[in-house]
Amino acid sequence: MNFYIYNTMSRKKEKFIPVHKGKVGIYTCGPTVYNYAHIGNLRTYIFEDLLKKSLEYDSYKVKHVMNVTDVGHLQSDSDTGEDKMQIGAERENKTVWQIAKFYEDAFFEDCNKLNIKRPNVICKATDHIQDMINLIKTLEEKGYTYIANGNVYYSIDKFKNYNKLAHLSMEELEAGSRVEVDENKKNPLDFVLWFTNSKFKNQIMQWDSPWGRGFPGWHIECSAMSLKYLGDTIDIHCGGVDHIPVHHTNEIAQSEAAVGHTCVNYWMHGEFLVINGGKMSKSSGGFLTLSKIQEQGFSPLDYRYFCLQSRYRKQLIFSYSALKQAQSSYNKLKDKIASIVSSVKENERKDEELINKYKSKFKEQIGDDLNIPNAFTVLFQVIKSDELTNREKEILIESFDTVFSLDLLKADNNKLDNIDENLVDKLIAEREEARNNKDWVKADEIRDKLKDMGIDILDSKNGTTWKTRK
């Protein structure tokens, strides 16, 4: 059965043909570890997780490489703004190295909560400075660079079809990139490969290089590490749509100039999570993290289920009411499945031909550019089917959940396994305060929130106690 991917480069859905039969190399842009990942970031990582697991379901052996940007990276993709790592260090009165380690750990903790499978290769920028220097030297030897004010710039005028991924004119790219005036650039869209003279005179993270002591530009790390771990022709490169006009455009310019041919066969991009009329961003300061939505009584898998109800190439509008609806649907689905599993009889029929018929239906949907909503339709067909035994249904649900990763067969509701006892105690204290103030509306709201978390509370003359609801 064929697997189809929407290729950002061609703006078409294409049949996937791997470089090596039965194997897939995927590179995904990872986090810049100066703050928590917000739920918009996490939507992209969920999409990439679905891609990997869908390919594995289709019997491909997947090698997934993801970078971790733990080196200074300016706020804008276009070499402007403040140093993100320095922002984090000053905000928390820690060293940049402490900040990087803390938020890298926090990111992977979020991934674990969301059942996102760990990449095969996780490559930190700080471990690959020499690889970046070597790539810059190759570009320099081939005539794609120039030095101005001590910095090494990439000259986009030397690269043919610089704008081929974004499908924008050079004027549109320049207008959209919000480029600050840099008198050292020959073209406003040129970008820095290596800084030896930046506006940060006391930059902490610096390394020796042929051009002087300094630090790499952001774009060079992904080119260097993707080439190192996946070779000079990569099957699939993923990221968010915000990477298309600058970061991925610059990656293409670097990588293809270095090796002399197309480096990525399929580009895939996840759309924004939209809140209050705009995309979520850390720079606004009001971003939502996974922990924050957990504090509102939602489990991480409530959020994963919410994301899975929409195609990855469509903007997804977030609200707590929409997440609440998803939570309710997810819980009902789990209840239906629990009923099926509890009804399985010993020695019940397992017709492989019938099971494979539904597996093929499922495979057809996930292989249609990750049509996960339609894959859920197949799941619901299985649940409602009169031709399948409960044992066959259980087998199929377990099979489908290798892609969904929603713990569909887990006996207890997932959120009960992730109870934050400190949060429960805090909510009960807030409820007690509301009751003392005769704010019965707030007290009832907190009780309902606890109920949604799977918590039953009992008021007595000795105080309030709580227990999880099985």
C-alpha cells in the first residue's frame, strides 16, 4: 500500500518513495532550551510523532534525528533580537548551561507525558560546533560566503532559487522577515554563519574557530547535524510552518550549496495552534504550557487527543472549552473500549483475515498524508462492528493505538495515573477559602474541576478529604 505525503516544496501530495527501500530518515527541528515548550510547540512534536509511528505501522524502519539548540540563538530567525539562552539565564539567575539542561529535561518530560516517542538520535548544538565549523569552511571554499565586521555571512545571491521552498518573491521574503538594518550585509536576506563580533560583547557561549572566537548562527546547526547523521539525501525534514520562509529556506541554501544537489526529498510542516486570534509564542509572555493545562484539570493525553482531531496542515484553534469537549469525547471512547475489553471471552475467535481487513483500512487513512481524523473513523467502525468479536476488536484497538498512542487499552483513565497531589491540595485549600468567604459559585467550580480530574471530595467536621475515582 502506498504512503502519501504533502510536500511543502511542490505544494502537492506525493507518493512517498524512500531513498533506501524499507527505511526512512527523518530530521525534525527540536527545541531551543531556554524556556518551557508551549502547547503550540508540542502540537508540532505530536504531528512528527504521528508521522514516525504511521511509517512504522506501514513497516518502514525509521531513523529519527532531532537537534537540541542549547547554544545562543537570537529571538528572530533573521539574526535579530536578543540571545534566547542569555534571556533565560538572566530571568532565572542561572548560568546558560544550567538553563539548557533544565529546559531540555523539562521538554523530554513533556514528551513522555504526551507519549511522544524519543528520537533515535538527539544531537545537541554544543556537541557539534566542529561539524558546523567544517561545513562553514566548505561553503567558504565554494565561494558562498564573505566576511564583514568579523562575521562570516552567507551570500544568498550566490545560490540559485533561494526562495523555492517559501514560494515567495525576494521582496516578499524580505518584507516578511522583519530584517533589522545590518550595514554589513550585501543583501538584506544574507545571514550569519559565524559570529565573532555581535552586539553581545560578553557572550558566554563562545568557541575558537578559523575566523576568531565566537559562536555559530542558528541555521547552520541543522544543516551540519542532518548531514552528519542522515547523509546528503534525507527522506523527510519536518518543522513548524514558521520555519518555511527563513530557517528552512536558509538550511536548503547551506546544505545544497555544500553538497551540490537536493538534500531533502520531502518537506513537511505543521500548522499553528491559534489562540486569541494569533499563533502562540513565547515572546508574548502569555504562552500556555502542558503543566498549566494540567493545573486546569486536563491530562496530557486529553491534549494529545485534542490535537489528533484535526489534520496537521490545518490551523487548530485552542480554547479550554474545546479542550473540555475533547476530554469528554476521549473519556467516552475509553469507557466504550473498557466495556469491550471486559467482555472478551476465553478462546474467542481471532479471524486474521478479518483483522487484516480493518488494519488495511486504517493503514490507508494514516498513509493519506496522516489523515488521523479518518483513522479515528475506522476505529469507531471497529467499536460498532457486528462482524467482529470483542477479542478481534481488542486486537485492532491495540494495533491502532501504536499510532494514536492514547493508552486506549489502559484499564484506568490516564489522568488518574498523573494526579498531582500538591495541585489537588492547593485546589481544596482554595475551595475552603471560597467557602469561608461564602463564595459558593467559586467553591462549586473548584469541586467540578476536581471531579473532572477524577477526584471525589468528602466534606466533614474534621475537614475535607479526597480520593481518586476508579
